[in-house]
Amino acid sequence: MAPYKRRVALIDGCRTPFVKADAAYADMTASDLARIPATELLQRTGLDPEEIDACVFGAVIADPVTPNLGREVVLRAGLPRKIEAWTVNRACASSNQAITSGADLIAQGLADVVLAGGAEATSQAPIVWSRAVAKALMAASKARSVLERLSAFKKIRPGDLAPVPPAIAEAFTGLSMGESCEKMARENGIPRDAQDRIALASHLRAAAAMADGRLGRDLVPVYPPPRYAPCVSEDALVRKDTSLESLAALKPVFDRQFGTLTAGNSSPLTDGASAVLLMAEDKARALGYKPIGFLRSYAYAALDPFDQLLQGPAFAIPIALERAGATLADMEVVEMHEAFAAQVLSNLQALGSVTFARERLGRQKAVGEVDPERLNPMGGSIALGHPFGATGARLCMQLLGELARRGGQLGLVSVCAAGGIGAAMIWERE
């Protein structure tokens, strides 16, 4: 990636509280959720909507009724309908992709202002019928008589009527995310105790950030339909009273006999949305905005999903660092998506390994070690939850907020994603 010709600024961002699937947001679609931070963001910044050139949002679970989430945000947030808008899907890195897609437009001079973000309504995951039932329904819809409609279903057998439930699994490998991460834990020698300690830190740090208001600044209260009550004003998944003992008592979920991954050291299915406002630096200055950060570089990478599915960050991070002209030691805050504690530990292990650097990256030196005090200081996805399309933007907001609090300059965001994908972003403050 060549250096940006125009510096890309992040002006501000916000998100809904994250909530467990099938709970408070169960009756809300991704479009319903995404509209909330998008609308709030414009109110907070006071931006004239006419200034927006494009809207890019990420989503993983496509809504069959409103598949273009980006366009729905424009329409539902009352933005000028002339704004071009589209939706991206890079699995768990979808809102990272939305942000970098918007940044590329700005850097190339094709846009000055971009609204970006993502949302996920896992509660609304579509239920798929068997192919036999689908074909029968299509035939019935074209029938010209009642008899023809009935005839369309004559080949249906009882087993065909069972719907196919949604699953977080790799279509290519046939393994679920948890099963793939169990494989990583075994191959990398990641013990259960270490995983539980990552989970404990995630919850305790998130609880502390909730208590002192660091997390609250980014949140927008939500009044869920149909009763529009009670109001959801904080992340609902943080366990403030968790302990190593309670985490250790949980049974493995994906490999019940020999596994180490539990509900406690894995991120839960979550609903939520996030949005950020991007501008060219010169545009921001002209409009009187003080950016909270600038995108210095980014990188995406991929590996064989049969290998270590969620180790993509270990491949993307060194590329992003090289493009930024920085080292891992320069990163004053590191926000690493916690799909599973074992995935975090596997990536940290790889980054610190000379063997991994030489055999997998073609480098003579290890990428480096991450100071635990700089890693996810406000908690991560294990505690806060993981709405697939929204997490990347949350990470960017938390990173820049914590950098500001610490008076730091450089920080790293990384995300592992389905398909063996990794994402990394380097942000800087003035």
C-alpha cells in the first residue's frame, strides 16, 4: 500500500451498547441498529449531512429484505438520498473494511467526508429451508391453479421440512470457529489457565472502564421496540464479579472431552452497531474539526483456513507496521479482537517467535512482544461482546480514546476473521 496522498482523519465515533443475541435487541434488524449511532454521530459533530460524500457499512449476516446496509443507513437516518452507499463483508473485520474503504476514497481525492461503520443483528439470522422445500415454494409461486400449487409439494418428505439452523462455521473446512480455535490451542500449547486469565482481564478491565466512564463516552442509549423500554444504556455482557475460580468451573464447549475453550473464555453471540466519521485532514481543518486520530497505515492478510484459521493478525500486523514505518514496541496501546482467548494468545505467541518470523513471514527477527498493560486496557470482545460487523469500529474508537487518556501517539488495532483473514490498522494522534 503506497503512502496516502491525503491524510485521513477520524473525527469522532459512537456505538450502541452491545447486547447478547436474542435479548434486548431481538426485534431489531441490522438496519434498525445501524441507524442509531449514525444519527447520533451527526448530532454530536454538528456536521451538515450535505457534506457527506459516501456511506460504507459492514455486515456479515445479510438481511434478505435489506441486504445493502449502507444504503439503508442513508435512508433511515434521513441523510440526503444522493449519497452513494454500499455494504462490505470481510467477516469479523467488516467495519475495519468499511473504514479502510472510506479512507481509500478520501486518500485518492474521490471523497472528502465518509460515514463508515457496521452492525450485526445475530438475533435476526435468517433460517434457511432445505433445497427441496425452496424448489417447491418457487414452483408453487408460479402455479396457475390450486391443484398445481399442491402438486409442487408432492415430492417433499418429512425430513425436508427441517430448517437449516444458522451456524458460525467455515463452509470450506466444515469446522466451527470454536473447533478451529481448539486446534490452534492444541498445536500452540495454549493452556486453559492462560485462556481464563485473558478472559478475567477482559471482564475486569471492561468493568473498570464502565465505572470510570471511559466506555460510556462512545455509547448511545437504545430504546428497543416494541415497548421502547427498558432503555439499554451500557454493555450488557460484562461480568463485573467474575473470578478465575468461576471461569475454571466452566466446561469446554467445542471439545467436551479434551477441549480448553469455554463460554467464559470465548466471545458471545452479540447484537450491536457502530459508526465513525472520516474526513480528509484539509476538509476537517476547513470545517473547524479537531480529529481524534489519523489512519497511518493498514494491512490485510490471509492464510490457509485448514492451518490456523484465526492467526491472520500475526501475518497482517508486521505488514501494517512496515507500511507505517514503526515497530510493535512503538505501539502504546494495542486493541486486539478477542474472538477467543486462545486465539489472542496464539497470535501473541507468533508475534514473539523468531521461528514463526523466519518460517512463516520470511523475516529474521520476531515481530515483537506486546506489553500486557498495553493490551485491551478497556476490555475486549470476550467481555463486551462481538457483533461481527461492528467490532472493528469499536476497537478503533477504544484505541484512540485510550491513547488520548495516556497522552500516547501510536496504537494498533488487529482483528482475526473467518476464512483465515487478518486485519491490522495503525492509528496516530497529534
